[in-house]
Amino acid sequence: MTKAKAEDLDFDTLGFAYHDLPYRYHAEYHNGQWGPGELSTESNLSMSEAAVALHYGLQAFEGMKAYRRQDGGINLFRPIENAKRLQRSADRLLMEPFPVDRFVEAAKEVVKANQDFVPPYESGGALYLRPLLIDTTPNIGLHGGQDFTFVIFATPVGAYYPGGLTPTSFVTSDFDRAAHGGTGQAKVGGNYAASMLPGKKAHDAGYSDVVYLDPIHHEYIEELGSANFFGITKEGQFQTPKSPSILPSITKFSLLEIAREQGLNPIETSISINDLDQFAEAGAMGTAAVISPVGSITHHGQKHVFYSETEVAPVTQKLYDRLTAIQYGDEEGPAGWAVDVPLD
Ligand code: PLP
Ligand code: COI
């Protein structure tokens, strides 16, 4: 793949795609310790055909963004939380965790090295970082091991769902994404592999994404294929599903705090798919999705429309405005949320 050039990119019309940027961070774990790590221009990885990452799925990843501020500086949003979640994912799959402080430093190095690719302030875009931890131990037995590679690569992105802040439509599925007691709380490729077929069926039928229901009763909303779910009740309460098999979303935890600030009395609770009438508004929340309004959910052929299929609803807009103002450095957020990336 040819290397991307910043001058060839139109930052105003970016979708969610991979561009091979000049630099990524690369570190390897061998003989019981992580090596020093370095920026690399090589975007291909080389490993044994027997690497357990390739056949038993021993890999975990993260998604985070760097935002261009109005003053030209760059913010990362809560990178420590991504570092910690990757450690929890590594623990779940018996992989070697990458140290939190080194993760944050590496993320800053990657942003700085690729700073020309951080979309301009007010373009609506951001530089998406994809930290990746894989077990490269050559093994045919069902156990992993002693060799790991940690990478952070980056790519500039715009809206994840086609509409951005325009509502889009979603559909439930009879497929499950993750089991209670499975790996739903870990950000591991296996969960996403399980979601490919239902995701494709949903896209082919014209929907943005799948609404997964709980794997036991197929009644309670879990999350979307690429984001957590929230609803705003007619009484103005922010509700988001509580489940042992969904991703602990950093955007979700941030919005729980923002919703508290805004007097929305937020709760994590069971949300029945048969109870959508209680909501005046609904949305998807995640690093890629930011906040994307859910215009409708179709369940067993019945379409439920929330606020509007064309207009973003007022509470959703207010949450979006506050979240993005903190991310892009326009407003002060809680301590530690916006982390400056030194550029000199
Ligand atoms: N749920 C799933 C399945 C996701 O892929 C994501 C994206 O990372 C999220 C939720 C949102 O998590 P976060 O806000 O940490 O990006
Ligand atoms: C993210 O939001 O960072 C994710 O990892 C979702 C992914 C499917 C793009």
C-alpha cells in the first residue's frame, strides 16, 4: 500500500478508512520483558504462520482519538482509560499487558510524528489511533504465551456512521455478539468476528448497525455492533444498558458524567426492547461513533421511530456539544480528560 500524503487528503470528507501513515509505534515482548519500542515506518507485521494470534485469536485492540484544538495544539481524550482497558483485555486472554505509562507516551509519540494528519479544527475529523496487542508465540497447542507485539498505528477519520449527526436506522438481530461470562467486556477481535455476519445483513438491508439483545432472553438491549446505546426517557433521564457482556465504553462513562452535570439523572439499567416507547431520544456512543443519533430501531419487522429520522434531538445535541467541546479543547472538562500532546 502506498504511504498517505497529508496534502492529498480532503479532511472535510473523510470517512472511516485506513490510510498508511508515515509512522507507527512498535514494541516486542520476548524473554520475559518488553523491549524499548520505537517509531517505525514499516506498516507490515511479520510473524510465524503458527502465531497464536492468527489461529486462536489471541489479540486485543483499542480505539482512541487525537483532536486538533483551535490554538493548533492537539488533545488526546482520556488515553489512560484506553491503556487500562487494553490491560484488562490482555488479562482476559492471558496476554502480557503493555504498561499504562508507556502506552500513553507511545500514543503521544505517534500523534506527534503524524501531526500533519490530524484533521483541522472544525473539520469534524480526528486522528484515530488503533493500539493493537497480539500474541505472536508460535504454537499449535491451545495456549499462548511468551512473545507479543504491541503496535499503535493511526489514520485520520471523519464520521463513522454515514449520517454523522443525522439520525440513522438500526435493527435487532437473532445473532448474539457475546455471551454473559464470555469476552464481551474485553475489546478483542473475536467479538467483532462474531458480529460481521449480522452486521453485513443489517447493512445490506439498509441499516447502519445491529442492536444486539441479551444472549439469554433476547429481550434486553446490550449494545450496537460498534458502540454503546443510550436513551433519553420522556421524563428526561439518561439511561444506558447494564450488562456483563458489553464493552465498558469510555465515551459511555464520560457521558454518564456529562449527563449528571446536565441534570439528566443518568442510570445504567436493563432496557427491554419492548419498552422503547419510554424514550424520547436514542443514540449510539463510542470513540468512532462519537454520539450518533438513533433515528429508529426495527425489531421483528416493527419500526420504532424516536425523536425524528432526520433531525438530531435536543438532549442528544446538548450531550454532543459538551462532549466534543471538551475533546476539541473548547471547554474545560473534568481533570485528566483532555491530555495535551507536546509537539516540539
Ligand atoms: N461497544 C463496542 C462494541 C465498540 O466497538 C465500541 C468502540 O470502541 C464501544 C462500545 C464504545 O467504546 P469507547 O467509547 O470506549 O470507544
Ligand atoms: C471504536 O469506536 O474505537 C471502535 O473500536 C469501533 C470500531 C468498530 C471502529
